[in-house]
Amino acid sequence: MADPAPLSPLAELARRNDPDRFLCSLFAPPERRETQFLLIAFNHELARARVAASNPMAALIRLQWWREAVEQAGAGTPPRRHEVAGPLAIALREGRLEAADLLGMIDAREAETEEEIPSRGALLAYLRGSAGGFAVASGRALGAPVESLPGLQGIGAAYGMAALLRAIPAQARQERSLLPADLLAGHQLTPADVARNPATAGVAAVARSLAEEGLALLRESESRVGRLPRGSIAAALQGQLARRDLRRMLAIGWDPSQPPPPRGLGDRLAVMWAGWRRG
């Protein structure tokens, strides 16, 4: 049997930094997978802007760098010398990605540079713009019907909610919290309190409430999307992981202050089965 073809540099980046979305992208048509890998790599660069920066201003500078990279691609400026920015400029000029989608993803990430996310509504707006924006860009690149994009955005936001809740311990290690301040205040907590010690009953109550909301959003959004064409199903597969994660969070015994277990075979099979069945 011949050895499998080696992964491209972008595919390696996607697999290493975002294995969830990498797995979903494998169900895209072969000729469109590289654009999906590029989108995953771009999203990772935005996600690490705040994590890698020493302070919020440095994070904003990183986001501005990417904003300018997207805008300059449209203006015909030579691509920036970067493993993601260079291919991104080519994809934008070839029409494989849309600048408006990418700029919206960048704008949404600015919420992570604030001291806190003030409200439940602000959290949902952030998730719809960031993880939801990724799902829209992914679906558009795969030729999903325009009428399905709002539903895909909701699926992406639900996945983002699950990812945010899974990351509570990691956020605390970075001395921050993305849980909304208004919900925490109902339990006499602040985001700073959560950053110092996420192992409190109030944090668990807020996290479960958000998990319930994420699951409801997922159900509604999947019903809006309906049956996608075979070539664009990859854009919706992250909903399979969101559903499994959010249900775990609503099970008795879930502790949001503890690191989540690694992905198991059941998670991967759920994505693979949905991809094959719906494709």
C-alpha cells in the first residue's frame, strides 16, 4: 500500500493547533480543503493574539496587524512575509475567501482584550462574531447556500460556547475569565474572582446555565440550516462536538474548574458518522 501523501504546511498547522476543526475539514471536497486549512490557521492566529500578548494593548496591535494584512490583500499590496498571511492574501485575491468575513472575525476578537465581558448578550455577540464568524467563512468557502449561513453562524457560536467553557481552567491560569460579569454578579462573583479561583459553586452554576443556552442555540441553528449540499457539510460538523461537550457539561458531576478530558474515539466517530451520513 502506498504511503499517504504528506500534509501541506497549512494542514500541519491546522492539525496541530485546532484538531477539532481539522477533523471536520477533512469532509470538505479535496479541492477546497486547503482553503479550510488556511481559515483554521488564520483563526488560530487571532485566537492566540491575546494569549501570546503581554497586555491588552499588545493584543490589539496583533489584531490590527491582521486587519491590515486582510485590507492590503484587497488593495493589491504585496503579501506580508508570514506562513499564514501570504497564502491568505492569495486566497482573498482569488476569491476563495471574503475580506468582510475575515474582518468580522478580527473585530469580534477585540472583546478578549477587554477587562471583562459585561453581559450575556455581549458574550453571545462575541461568540457569533468569532467562532460563528469562522463557521460562516467556512460555509461560504465551501459554497453553502446563502440562506444557511445564519444557521451555520449559530452552530459555530454553540461550538465556541462549549470551547469557552472547556477552557475555564486555562483562562484562570492566564489570570482572566470570559464568563459574563452580569451572570457572575448574580452569585456575588466578578470575573477577577473566577480568574483567581474557578472552583466555586457560583462558577459551576453560571457555566451550566451557559451550557444549557449553548445547547438550545445549537438545536435551533441546526434546524435553520437543514440539509446542506454534500460539498459544504464540513462547515456544520463542529456542531457534533459542541453537542457532546455541552451534554457532558450538563451531566451530574461536571466540574468546570478541572481541565477537560482529551478528545476520545467517541467524539471522532460522531464527526465521522455525521460526515458520511449527511454527505
